[in-house]
Amino acid sequence: MHVIWYTAMSMDGRIADSRDSLDFLDTIGTADESGDDFGTFLAGIDAVIVGASTLRGRLRGGHGWPHGDLPTWLVTHDESLLAAASGGAAPVRRVSGALEPVFAEIEAAGCANVWLAGGGSIAGQALALDRIDEVVVTVAPVAVGAGPSLFDAAGLPPRRFRLVECRAAGGDAVYLRWLRDR
């Protein structure tokens, strides 16, 4: 199973601002400028892991869960969030607690390519377990100062990644892709 942390962040490493807003993403150029990297990425994904804060941020922005065609594991203690993410063609499963059993369940379901859709806390936990194989980040040309970071966890062990792609990505943004160097 290949786990990919695919996201965007500000120049100062934040995946949202201090109010959990994603408005900084508006500084990234349009798909016409950068191609459809996300659509191409999504076409190769079998399953999604998403955390409560990420889903709540989408809901606050007036959006539902747009990936209802993919089996989704929602990591939360909040049972009410399950209804907000459900309704698509694929099941949404609410899980809580340690992530290692979640990875085992996804692997047992036969999923080969898993999108870790956020947030920084879930990414930090996955990194601590050494379950992230690839990191794909679009860096927006703005600093937000505070907010959750790319890997929002204290005391992470060092994990070495190898840069395999670096290019302009619409406007003044940068697309970076690393593979875990095992």
C-alpha cells in the first residue's frame, strides 16, 4: 500500500491559517496555468483518509465531502461528522484512536494507493508510524504566520525523503514531490 500526503501549504509551512481558513489557496494559479495535477492524482487513488478538522474546514466553507466516489476513512471522535461526509457512491467509515489499525484495515480492503487528505495532525501521526511513502505539496506564494503545519505533531522522528519533482505550479506557486527514502 502506497500512502500519499497530497496537500497545499503556505510558504511558511502552514496548511491553514490560525482561524483554520484555507483562503491562502486563492494565491495559487488556476488549473489553466498549471495543468490538472490534482485530477490526474485523484484518478489513481483507491481510498482516502481524512481528519475531522479538514472535513470541518470544508463544511465551514460551504462544501461537503467532494470525494464520495472513493472509500473514505474519517478519523474523528465526532459521530455527527459521519453524516456530513456520507451520501456518495462509496462508503465513509468513521474511525478513532490509533492510526495503525486504520492502515491495516485499508490494506486488507485491497487499496493500493491511499490519499492522506489531511490534516497536519493526521499526517504527523502517519509520519510517526512511518506510513507516508510520498509527499506532494503545492507551496502557495504567501506566508500566513500561524496555523497547523504540514506535519503538525511534536517529537517526530526524522524521516528522510528524496525530492523527485520540483516545478512552477500556476502563478507564483511551486509543486514539490518527495518519495520516502527507505
